[in-house]
Amino acid sequence: MSRAFNFCAGPASLPTAVLERAQQELLDWNALGVSVMEISHRSAPFIEVAEAAEHNLRRLLNISQDYAVLFMQGGATAQFSFIPLNLQRGFGRAAYIDSGHWSSQAIEVARKFTDVEVIASTQGQGYSRAPYQEELDLSSKFDYVHYTPNETIGGVEFDYIPDTQGMPLVADFSSSILSSALDVSKFDLIYAGAQKNIGPSGLCLVIVKRALLESTTASGYLPEVFNYRAVDQASSMLNTPPTFAWYLSGLVFEWLLAQGGVTAMEAINAAKAKKLYSYIDQSEFYRNPIEVHHRSKMNIPFTLPDKALETAFLDGANKRNLLNLKGHRSVGGMRASLYNAVPEEAVDALVEYMQQFKQQHI
Ligand SMILES: *Cc1c(COP(=O)(O)O)cnc(C)c1O
């Protein structure tokens, strides 16, 4: 069996050790004679899986009991609606920072439910960086301030946590959660779809300050399963959750703890990203357009000197088992996603291939 190096932006690579363990346990989980997918979410063995996953996530990110951890469905996209519907504090407007594709999507969706003010945007700079703190217009009162710390498609990552002058800070961490140390106490709500850096799709994590939930008035039209307070009270089991995704995410959390936690991952991820960016910058062939201090460590887009070379580049990569390097259709070029589960050897193999390809095409 040979596992390819998978640079997919999402659903993305999972740790081989986790997949092997899931494979071993698949037919006969916990000596029950059935798989974990085939038991009640309300059974004691599954509740144990669910609670262990939450406990280990809390350990990894040092999440205090002041925060609820919710295991929700509908992906990060559903949160684009749930956030304005849940976080109403009487101001009737929300502030959004626009740094690329996903923050723009969040803005477009939120407009259906609240007045949205875009308090800073780098669209005019072609999203080649994130807005700076000095550019954020916080002169009005808002229900909350929303931003996207890592833009998965553009490859732009904030190098600071916005200061919102006391207003609730909401962050879409879908593509960078658990990739580096994070001070959760600086945020009021963090959400992350699982399929980038956590586990299989179908699950979306929400880490939310309980004091914020108590101070908000959720829309009367909000269905129970989308209501943060109701989901919290039911321990994310108002109805059947995606049990297999929850179980597998729990295995990933155990794996992360065994690697040394997020600080260990941060060092590995920094080394991986540095290797690829250094090569791109000195190659005089490949190019990354993002300002250096706002370059993403998880998603690295790069272009070739001529669009006509792209198909040959991707074909050659596939032949070497370097998969899913095609960039998003909205930005073009290539993109290598280097999530936690992508080992440093994958970056070595990619850089070696890029060197060979360059030699053949200059
Ligand atoms: C992938 C992604 C989303 C969308 O996630 P879905 O689970 O497909 O809804 C939103 N935000 C960011 C930052 C992402 O990377």
C-alpha cells in the first residue's frame, strides 16, 4: 500500500495513524461486535467518545469552562447564518473584516439577517494581505466583529488578533484551528468546519463564551438545532450528531496530544511553510503574491511563469503521487495545503519535484 502526499485544501489529508486505528476498530469497536457508526448516540459508550473528544480538544487549546464547545452540522457555511441569528445584542448591525473569499462569503450571507458594515477590506489590494489593525473602523457599536484569520483560498493569514475595543470577536478558524498555539480567551466565538484540520466533513466546531450567549437574544425564528444555547444545553445532542465524524475527530485530538499538542504542531508547520516559501522566493520561476508577514502557513498558493505550463505541472505531480495541487478556480495557479496531517516529507517531495519541473521548463 502506498499513501500519496495529499495537498488538498479540503476535505483534506488525515493522519495515517488515525486512519489505521479507525480501520482496525471499524468492524468491532470497543469489543461491542459492531462499528462505532452503528450504535446509539445516546448509549454510554458513545457518550464516552463524545465527552473524551471534547475533553481532549479543551486540553489542546486550553479552553476554560467559561466556553461552551458545540459539535454542530452544516459546515462553516451554516455558521455564516447562525452567527447573525444567534448573536443579536440590540445594535442591529455587525462588523465584518474582508480579507478574501471566505470572509466575503460570510459577509454576503450575514446581510440576509443583519445590517453589515465592512470595517476594512483589502479587496482593492487584490487580497494580497490582511487589513491592519489601524485600518479597522470601530467608531460605531456592533453586535460583534467577524473576521477570517486564515483565508484558505487566497493564502492570507492575519499576524495579529484584532482589538475590537470590547466588542465580541468572532473568528472563522476553519483552515487554521489546531495548527498553532491559540489564546482562546481573546475570542468570543471561534468556529471551524472539521474537514480542513480536524477530521471528516459533516462536523463544525463552535467554541463560544457562555457569557456572550447569555447576553444575546436569539432570533425567534431560529430553529432549535441552530440555536447555540439550545445546542449547548443538550450537549450537542438535540438530535443525532454525525457520530463517525465526532469519533474520528476525537482520534485526531488524541493523535495531536501524542505529537506534543499545538505548540509542537506550530513548530513543525512553521518549518514546512518556511521550506516551501523559501524555495518559491529564490526560484525565480514560481511566485507567491502575498505580503510576507501575512502569508498563510496552511495554504500556500503559487503561480508558474506561464499558465500554459499548469497542466504539465499537475500531470507530473500526479505521477509522483503529489495530489490536489490545483489552485481554487477563483485565483488560479497552484495551491499546496500543508495542514497538520501533511508530513514534512511531503513538502520535501514537492520542492524536489518543483526543482525538476523548473529545470525542464526554463
Ligand atoms: C472551507 C471553508 C469554509 C466553508 O466550509 P464548509 O464546511 O464547506 O461550509 C468556510 N470558511 C473557511 C475559512 C474555509 O476554509
